[in-house]
Amino acid sequence: MKAAFHTLGCKLNFAETGAISKQFKSHDFEIVSFDTPADVCVINTCTVTDSANKECRQVIRRALRKNPYAYIIVTGCYAQLKPQEIASIGGVDLVLGSNEKFNLFDFKSSFIKESLPSVFVTPSDEINSFGSPFSDAPELSGSDERTRAFFKVQDGCDYKCAFCTIPKARGKSRSLPPDELITQFNRLIKMGYKEIVLTGVNIGDYGKHFDKNLYDLLILMTKQDGDFRIRISSIEPNLLTDQIIALAKENSKICNHFHIPLQSGSDKILKLMHRRYLSSDYSDLIHKLVNKIPDVAIGVDVITGLPGETYDDFIESYNFIKELPVAYLHAFTYSEREDTKAASMADSVPPAERKKRTNMLRILSEKKKNLFYSKMIGKQVKVLYESEHRDGDTKYIKGFSSNYIRVKRLYESGLENTFDHVKLEYVDSGEYLITKTDLGIKNSVET
């Protein structure tokens, strides 16, 4: 039998989809692309926004159009919080909550469509009483299966941000024990992965119930043998410590790339959101990183349209971000989530105005990225080559630099899953052109 998978949302979800797919492999399923015929389709969902929920429903319907007789399984955060809503979608056969997805075959041993869907979801207020499930298999970035692994080291969150349902969907903060973590990490290195992306809901909170913290974990990882680098998927600004910054400066195995959620540049809105810092704290952190770590790339999450955000508040936030030396933004439009404080807050922002503000930030993001790339011209970057790509009759190979620049160069056999140093030479029509000085070949770096 054949099984296909589709993942929505964060890198943590991708890591967990990897663990689920391993269950199917152990039961002799062939894993196939989601757009090809399959007997079972598994959809791992996100519920950060209404659009994420809508996309999940669209993916379910798309799967059924391509595979009308396929057994449809839906899991993830949306399934945890709204199981009956998903079960009511015609064609869904099985809904599994956040705990249940890691033991899928305990709930179904055969996949035969029935008249009514089955729902197995631990109530959210009991989600922590069943232990701390962690995936023991990587999920791979993009279409390549040899270079990059998403590695789940932490789950859950103890923060109570006014707009967020993730703590309710995933429970309290908990971490993979250090000894087990290093065993799994070394297994990934021995399997040949050159980049390990650390994932979690709140990675900076790693180890709060152990005698280790994230800095201790990074030290342990960098001391392991092998040719690899470590990328931190996202970290809260109040948890990015001076120790971690110093380690990233000193040790090339830590990527000089950080994704640091801001959410708003207005102190008024940050307080309404129940964030744990002010804009001045965030600005100090960003400038510290830029001053200490050469060519560091910094990504920023921002939410527009929280209830109470006036246009002046947004402009204050926009101007604050405009002045920050960051490389790109991920801009999100606020949407009401049940059982969050923000859902009952006054002065709702009209949806059209929310989207307008988000679009302004996305345009700013493009400007930030172009400025960052321009500053990198003439510099050397270390690239991990990943996958082949064709542009007409020309064959390229793509990859990422440590500071998250997407690189492509003329294809040569044997480059896959290897590190190389290249020089960024100039930008042309939205692409960087680089010269690989030892070969004298012109190559390009994509935006």
C-alpha cells in the first residue's frame, strides 16, 4: 500500500510528520508524493490563523479529488482543537490529536473507509498527563532527502500570549532528555545529514526541567564528531542569551542566522499581547547580534491587526522595524482564536485594514531582503548544496548559506550534500551572481 503526507505550518510539524511517516514505513507502506495516487493520505495541520484552518480544508478536498477512495487521516494542532469540525468534512476517516498521532497504528490497523469518521483526541486540559511524545525520525526540507533534517528537541509552551492557542494545542513546555537527544543527533549525523535544524514550540525554553539549558545543549552538539552545522529554527528574544550569541560567534557549526519573533514594534501592543519584552529590549538584542556576529541574518515574525492596534500603533511598529538591521520578515494577519484573551478584546481592527497592514510589511520585507543581500556582495559564504534544478536547458544545483541565502550554481556531479565556499559578486534581475574562484565558473544566488 502507498501513503502520502502533507504538512502545514511550522518546522516542528515537519519533524513530526517524519515520525508519522516512519510508522507507515515500519508497516511496509511505500511513501509517495502527496500529488500522486495513494491508499492513505495523512494531513498534519496548523491552527495559528483562520487561513491555516481554511488551507487544511482545501488540502483535504484536493486529496479526495486526486484519490477519491483514499483513507484520509487528519492530525496536528487544528485536529487537537477542532476535531469535530474536521470530522464533519466529507471524506475524512480518522482524526487524531496531538498525543495520538505518534501511535497511529494503535488506533487503526487497517484503512478501510467507513460511513462515519473515527475521532481520537485527548482533551486539551489533559494533554500533558500522557507523557511527552517526541519524534525519533527527521523530516526533510524541500524535496531533497540527504542534506537537511528537522530535529524536534522541545514541545509545548508555558507562555500565555494573548493571541496564541498553541499552549492549548500542545500543552506545557517539555524537552527531549539530553542523553537521548545526543544519541538521536549522532544518528542523524551518521546518516549523512549536514544541516540539523532544531525545532520546537519554544526552543529557548529547552531543558527547564533538567539541569541543562539550550546553551548547554548547543555546546554538547558542537562537540560531536562530524561535518555538520546547526540551525536554530526560531527563538524568543528574551531567551536568546549572551552565551548563545558568543557561541554562535565563535563556533562555525552554529549558523549565523536567527529567527526572532517580535510580533509588534509598539510597546502598547506588546503589553496587550503579553509579550515578555519591550521594543527597546528587542532593538538592543538585534544590534548586539549584528555587532558581534559577522554577516548575521535575522528574520522577524510580526502580527498586524491585534484588537486595539490603531493605525498610529501600526505605523510606530512599521517604522521601528524599518530601522532594524534585519534580513526579512514573516508578516501574519491577526485572526480571532477561541479561548484566547485577544478574542474578547475591544476595538477590533477591520479585516481589510489588517490585510492592508500585512501587505505593507511584506513589501518592507522584500526591501529588507534586497538590502541585506546587497550588503553581502563581495563576501564569501559557506554553502551546503542540496538539490538539482533546471532552468530551460541549463542544469543548476541549489543550496543555502549559513546565513540563509539561497544559492544556485551550474551543476557538477558530486556537489550534493557538500559544503563549499563561494563569493557573492553582484546582483542582477533579482538574483545574485557569484564566482567560484577556484573553478572560474559564474553562478547565481537566488532571492
